[in-house]
Amino acid sequence: MKIKIGSIIYTLKEYTIEDDKDGTHVSEIDLMENVIGIEPGLPESQKHQAILHESLHAMNWKMDENTVDFLAHAFYSYLVDNKELIKKMLKSETK
Ligand SMILES: [Zn+2]
């Protein structure tokens, strides 16, 4: 799957995340190769939050980890809790 963030197209891939020292890393982003990697076998909601998390890194790679984590969780909940609003927003998009 492709994910467009700003002017860059990232490839979403599922593979085992190697950099998992504390057992909490389920995703990573390679800003040189434009790849977002997600650990296989995650529950859908966790997978989607991880994609949002890595997308936020792509949007602003200077943002610190705590801020990215907070925004990913907050924004995911916002999307899930406001489906009607999101549908309306997407419907009014002309492109
Ligand atoms: Zn991160």
C-alpha cells in the first residue's frame, strides 16, 4: 500500500521490526527509502495507530517521540469517535 504524506509517497510494508530493545516497537519509518514498516500480526486498531504514528514522524521528523505518541493516540481516537464528521469532510473534498 502507498501512503502520500505531503509530496512524498511512502510504501507501507509488514515485516518484523528489528529495533525492538524494550519490546514496544511495532513500527518504524525509513525517511531515506520512504518506507513505513509495521510488525505483522498486530490487531487492526494497533496497526492503524502505528501507521498514524509513523506518518506524524514523516510530517515533522523534528517532533519528539512523546509528542508523536500523544498525537497519534489522540488523533486516532478523534477519527474513530467522529466518523460522521470525517465522512462529511471527505465527501466535500473535490480532488
Ligand atoms: Zn516514533
